[in-house]
Amino acid sequence: MYSIKNAFNIEERQVKRISIKNKKNMEVTLLNYGATIVAIWVPDKNGNMENIVLTHEHIEDYIKNPSYFGAIVGRTSGRIAAGKFVLDKKVYDLNKNYGVNQGHGGFKGFSFQVWDYKILEKENNTIVEFTYLSKDGEENYPGNLKVKVIYTLTENNELWIEYEANTDKKTLCNLTNHSYFNVSGNYKRKVTEQYLKIKSNYFLELNRNQISTGKLIDVKNTPMDFKECKLIGKDIECNYEQLIMTNGYDHTWVLNGKKNQIEMIDLLSGRKMIITTTYPSVVVYSYNFPNNEKLKYGNIGSKYDGICFETQYEPDGMNHENLTSAILDVGRKYYEKTEYKFSII
């Protein structure tokens, strides 16, 4: 099941709000601006359907969207040191929108573009397929990059995001979704009151510019250890340099295994979300610097209202030999997948 409504106009193009629903009444609302997730409605233990991602009160607020609510981020997610990288001995100097660095694809990255879309029905699943052509030189990246992001809502209350791309010139590509989750439903409680588990033994150290140093730090005996399920708020404000520097969690964890690498639980609602990804790492961001967003349900966005799980290649990896480079070559197909499964404990 699906429905399409007009959302807003931008640069003489009509942006659509697309809602897809399965037979269990789980519903996902999307925009073809930024290929953005606007809302995800899932039941609690009593069958109440509530939204479990942060949503702007006014749909037009997605035009600027300073915190990237629900948007696809590209060409490269995360920060690139000094906005520079080298490919085949050529230095590329990207647009710098994060101080001296580039972040989340630049001033007009994929989050701020109108995507083409089509809706498909396949094996009883509803699919929304977004496509975008990032032209050679956009934000100073090389190559014409053809991108496809596919959202699939299954009858098992799963949302899949598949990322595909190809290029006509060697370039960088590191795509993610920037949804802020809060499985209490309608943001009734801070995420610090919810539980998190991450299958990871190491996280990446950040420098003062919040750029990866390339150094892997063992999570053991640190507040970054989520190998066992624990309250997100348990250690988030402890006296630990990496957390003080970022005002909360905003770090990359290197993932173990190929399945169920991330779990988030709210005991009161009974909701559980399990994330499985083909990506090697996840950036976890606990909404440490809200931008006074007006949220649905009469709230003003405040610290720890939501938490991002940005599955991706390690940020700035192209500048570190021990990390994933995110280099996409001609003739190679970019493909990664992240699955979100919702259930009741």
C-alpha cells in the first residue's frame, strides 16, 4: 500500500511525500528531497502505533534540515580532513562546509537534492526506488556518479535500505542514512533511558577537529563499550576525553560479524530495533548539538532526543592506510545494504 502527496516546491520542482504501509500497519513516510525518511510508525507492546524517528513539525523545514533528519548523505558521509584527498596522484580540493573540513558531502550534498523516484511491488513488499545523478565537479568531486537508494518495507516489519552507485571516473562514494531513532515512540523519553548493544571491539579516535586519527582504541574499560546491552546514558557524560570533546557520542565503531550488529531497546514501550548492515562500521551520534528544530508533537529538539546509526565506511578513510578508502572505480558497482528490524521484547 502506498500514497503520494505534494510536500513543497523547490527550484521549480515539486517534492512529494510518499507513504508506504504493510499489512501490519507499519508505515514509513519518505520525501524525494534528500531521499529522506520523515517518519517510521511501529507498534509498542500494547499495539499502539507511534513514530520512532525525529520528524520536523513543518514539512518545509526539510529544505534546510541542519541536522540532516532522515536524509541520505553523500557523496561521502562524515568529515574529510581539510576537504582534500588524492586519487592517482591528483589532489582534489572539496568545498568546505564544516570549517576547514568537508562534512556530509558539502553545501549541496545529496541531502539537499530532489531525487527521481518510482514505486514497485515485489514479493508482497512495497519498494520506493530513488535515483540521482551527481554530475562531474559537483562539490568538486570527480566523475558523473549515478546513485540509487532503494527502500523496501516488508511484511515482517523490516525496513531495508540498499545503496547502489557507479561512476565514469574514479571518485569517492560513502552513502548513509541520517535518521535519528527514539524507540520510546513520539519522543516520550530521551534515548539515554534506552538500551544499546553494538558488536564492536574498537572505535576510532578523533582529534580536536573531530577527524579520525586512524587509531583504533579498544573499547574495553571505556565508556565506548557496548558489547553488552547497556543504558545509552550510563556513561555518556563521564569524564572521558573523547566524549568531552564531542559533547556525547559522535564516534565510529568498527563492527564485528555480518548480522544483528546493533540493537536498541526501550523497556517501557517494549520496542526493539535490530540493525544488520554490510558496511564495516557505524557512526553513532547522540544529537549532541541540536539546532532548536521544531519537532512533531510540540517539542523543540533538545540534546539526546534521538540517536543516529550512520552505517558506512569509516569517515576520512581515504586519508588513512588502515581504513576503508571509499574509492569507487570505473566499472565497479557500489552496493551496500542496511536492514532495520522492529519487534516487541
